Amino acid sequence: MKRAVPVVALSIVGLIAVWRYEPSAAPADSTAGPAPAAATPSGSSGSSSATVVKGTTVTTDKGPVQVEASFEGGRITAVRMLQQPDHPQTRAAVPKLVAQTLKAQSADVDTVTGATITSDAYRTSLQAAIDAKGA
């Protein structure tokens, strides 16, 4: 009986903490914010040579993923997420994927730990945009 009272009390405190927990809710496009800013200057500085291409929408267990890539000549100048899962790992992964894309200038980017599904869908949608630009 001596142990039962603290166990019950701590269980109640734990349940209250779980019920009151609210994950940090950033807007779904918060990670896509920097990418449009990068796309805007490149589009405005050379709008005659800039090409913007949408990738295919890839449906995942977490939600749809679709990218839009901006090209100048043969270079990828910006990538913006049009659709992405509203998930903390996805919001953290998108800037890393975009940075890798701009560095690699291809869809050959590493998977971001914790966002494997999103990373795979990102590569698929980006490759579709690259292929559509070349066609």
C-alpha cells in the first residue's frame, strides 16, 4: 500500500502532462519560405531565361509531396515545396534537401535521417521536374 499511493500520484501527473502536450505547430510552408525568396530574385533578374517546372505529385503515407524547380540555363537556381506533409521531420528535412539539390545540381541527394519517406518522394518529384525541363 505504501508504494501504491506514489505510483498512482505519479501516473496521474504523467497523464496530465501527456494530455496537455502540444507539439510545436509551425506553418506547413515555414520551411518553404526561404526557397521562394531564392526563386524570386532569380526569376526577376533573368525572367526571360528562367524556367519554372513543377514535379509530379508523389503520394506517401505521410502525405503528398510535390516540388517546383527554377532553372536558368542548365542550372537549378531554386527549389520550392508545393506540397509536403505537415510533420516536424519534414519541416526540418526540406531546407537540407533543397541545399543539397542546389549544391549537387541534380536529384542525386542524400536521404535526411528521420525523413526517409519525404526524402524519397522529394527526389522522385524533383527528378520529374528535371526530366520535364529537359523534354
